Amino acid sequence: MQTIDLRRDTITIPTAEMKDEAFKAPLGDSVYGEDPKQRDLEKVAAEKLGKEAAIFVPSGTQGNLVALLTHTERGNEIIVEENAHIRTSETGGASCVGGLMIKTVYGEDGAPAPEGVEDAIRKNDIHYPRTALICLESTHYRYGGIVPPLDQFKKIQNIAVQHKIPVHLDGARIFNSSIYLGVDVKKIARYADSVMVSLSKGLGAPVGSVLCGTSEFIEKAKRHRKMLGGGMRQTGWLCACGIIALSDNNINNLKADHENAKLLAQGLSDIPGFTLNLERVHTNFVLAQLHHSKYNAFSLLEILKIKRILATQADEATLRFVTSREIEHNDIVAVIDTIRAIL
Ligand SMILES: *Cc1c(COP(=O)(O)O)cnc(C)c1O
């Protein structure tokens, strides 16, 4: 039996089409702006997201950090949702590298509560750091791939404009959000000045993310990318994969991941011991709480591992399953059957 890997959508390997295109790609030194495929990818990404320009970066973490460095100065403060990836999962780069203070605002739906954002913005006072940036995230990773409502983004944007503070969107999985909401991805990206998008998650490229924004912002961002070691030379192989990752056909494949997540959530919710909030299964993540007399989340994961099913633990009682193109309908059925048999 093959391993069924539901740990992350980052496990996706490039499609045959990607490999084909990669090895055909003409190459040049991208630090000098001479890699044709990197230029093409950056153009495609900017156009898709409805922004003037884009840069290719090796990872989402670097893309977010480049955005923070470009929007802020050392000693500034940024506002982020309490459990945002930028705060919880990027090794403290905002503070360590950016010299930034982080002000958190909770938001149950994944967006920092607009009233909280308004309150968190610092008054102009010599004692305070300057609030330099508001960060949003869609889909929200820690809350299980939920999609914050766009009217919340709109309210936050209005506040940001009033106070002349830019907005950055960590849109690692923004295409999953666009499918869930049934709107063009531009209609999400428009609420932010800059947007980071991962090519290497559900979209299936082997490596890379893009950061999009105004031409002026991206020109400035290039220096920060270089400073962080993101000048990558012959990137054409990677960027050829990225261009396919951003094709409509490829993006549409994310729908199957969402359907598989729903199927899994439904199946687990029928098994005694599991508690799921099915209304919060928006995209390709399933968070399932386990309260069982014999097993906890950790021990169940250990047994599943022996049976070649991999998932992760979101907290003490919660299992996290992430679907991707490496997972098929039959795999989900097998996972549900296996877990039911164990419990
Ligand atoms: C994965 C992820 C990132 C970082 O991307 P890497 O390529 O893993 O560095 C940033 N934000 C969110 C919401 C993510 O899920």
C-alpha cells in the first residue's frame, strides 16, 4: 500500500507537463533580469493578481519578509491577526530581521477584527512606535484554511486608507480562497497593496512564491530579496513550472482538493469521538478534534503512521489533514475506513 500523505499540500510534486516545460526553458541570469521564464512568470503573476508588477522569490516566508522590509522601517510596528502565519510560523523574522514590533488583533473569521485594527493603530506620539503596516491572510493557515469574508477586508482597507497605512496580504493559498468565494482572485487581492502567493503548495510547482504590488514597490522589494539571499540566477526551470502552476486549468484542479476535504470532514464527523465544525471546512484543510477513551490525537497519528497514513497535530486534541493533488477520492475513503476501524 502506498503512503497517503495528508500532512501538507507542499508535498505535491511537479506534473509531467511542468517537468517537460522546465527542461525546455531557455535560461539566463535572473539577478541581471536576464532569465526569460522568470520575466514571463512575474508578468503572468502580476496580471493574475491585478497588480502592476511581481517578483519571484524562493519561498513564501521570504516573500512575506521582503514585503515587510519594503513597507516598513526598523522600530515600526505591524498589525497582524493573532494567529497569522507571519507571527506564528516564520521564525520571528519580522522582529529578528525586520526590527519590527508586532501588535496582534484577534479575528475569529481569520481577519483581524476591524474595530481591533482601528484601536491598535498608534497615535502620533513620540513615545510610540509608528504603525507601518496591516497584514491579512487568506486562506488562514492556523484556523484550518478558512477564508476570511471580503467585507472584513474591505472594512480594514478603509481604515488603512484613512490612516495612510499600507496593507499586505499573505495569500499563500489565495487561489483556494478565490475558489471558495467563487470570485476572481483579483477581487481578493484588491484589498491589499502587496500580495504574496505560493506556487509550491496546492498549485504544485516544486519551489517558489511570488510577491506582487505596484512597480515602485517591486523595484524596492528587489533590493530586499537580494539582501535576503533570494537572487537565484538561472531560475527558468523553476519559473517554467510556476507559469503552469498559475494556468487556469491548474488552478481549477484545486476544486478537487476542496471536495476531498469535505468528503473527509463528513466521514470523520460520523465517527464517534470526533468533533468537527463542518462550516469551517472551506478549502483543503480539515481540523478534527478527538475525544476518545483510548486514543488521543498523538497516539492516533502514531498508529496511522504504521498504516501509512500521515497527518499532523494542530494542538493537543486536534488532528490536521490537508488534501492536495497527490490525494484521490479513493485515498479519502481508505482513510475514513481505517480510522473508523481503529476507533
Ligand atoms: C506556507 C505559508 C507561508 C510560507 O511559505 P513557505 O514557502 O513555506 O515559506 C506563508 N504564509 C502562509 C499562510 C502559509 O501557509
